[in-house]
Amino acid sequence: MIVAAFDTSLTCSGCATVEFGDALAGDGVSWQTWRAKAPVPADTSPAAERRRIRIMLREILALVPFSVDLSVVEGPAPQAKFSGKADERSGLRWMLIDQLCARGPVVMVDPQTRAVLAWGKGMPRRRKGQSSAAAKAPVLDAVRALVPGAHVPDHNVADAVALAVAGAHRLGMPVEYSAAQLKAHTKVAWPQETAAA
């Protein structure tokens, strides 16, 4: 079984694949993680933004197999305010989903649910004067503890790994989830064809 997962961004997307099953040696789980990056365009013309999105899409898909059992993509935050580049981020997400649908079933998970799947709690709140990275540090630590076999260099990859774990759990991989994580898992609209046997 192969699960691919993505936390998309225009500048640095977190990407992960996990392969598991009897055919693999050792603990039966093989992780691959990477960060996809695209340069900021010199101008904001449609052609420049399109180029940026296409570069990011190419970098995201570079290590994804042509066939996967499930892809998990972080979706937009429900009721989030429209912010700069939201349209472009949405375009990237849907171009990625289009490519992933040709490889197998795809599901989108909102950021709040992904946060609970990652560490059993909602999105960490940023305190006044605290950097975004510092606020997300507990989530990063929780994902590293949950999946010690995966290389998790930053919060972008941590989010992708948390989504990959959830997808693998859906397909039958044992995961040491808390009660809150299990509850969040049941709230995802998993594709019917991905039910574990």
C-alpha cells in the first residue's frame, strides 16, 4: 500500500509518501519526505503566477509514484478570511488534485482536523511576539514522536506526514492514536474505496 500526502504552499510545500505492507522488510514501513519549492516571481502577471504554480506542481509530483492507494491533501481552512495569494494557492491545490486523481483516490482534510490528527489537539495559538515556527513546535515534536522513522525537518513536512499517517491508518496500518485523534479520523470524508479490509 502507498499513501501520498501534501501540505501545499506557493513557496514551500510539505510532501510525504508512506509504503507499508507485508512485502516490505523490517518493520514493514518505508517513508519518503521532501519539501517542494518554487521561486517568488519577479512580477504578479498571470503568466508569472502560472509559471510559479507549474514549477511547484512539478516539484511536488517529482517523487510521487504513478499509482497510489490514497492521496491526502490539506484543504483550505473553513471560513478562513480571503488573504493574499489565496486564489493562487487554491489553483495549485486543484491542479495537484487533478494530477493525483489520475493516480488513485484523493481526499481533502481541513487544517483543523489535520492538527488534531497530528497531535490530538486543535491548531496551536500564536502568543503575542511568538514566531509562527515556535507556535507550531509542539505539533512538529508530536509528529516526530508519532513517526520516528520519517525525516520531518519542518512543520510543512510534519503536516504532510500527519496526513499520510491518517491515510495509512484508513488503509489498515496500525497507528498509536489517542481518543481525540481517532475521533478526528472518523470525521474525514474518506473515499469509500479506501476502507480497510
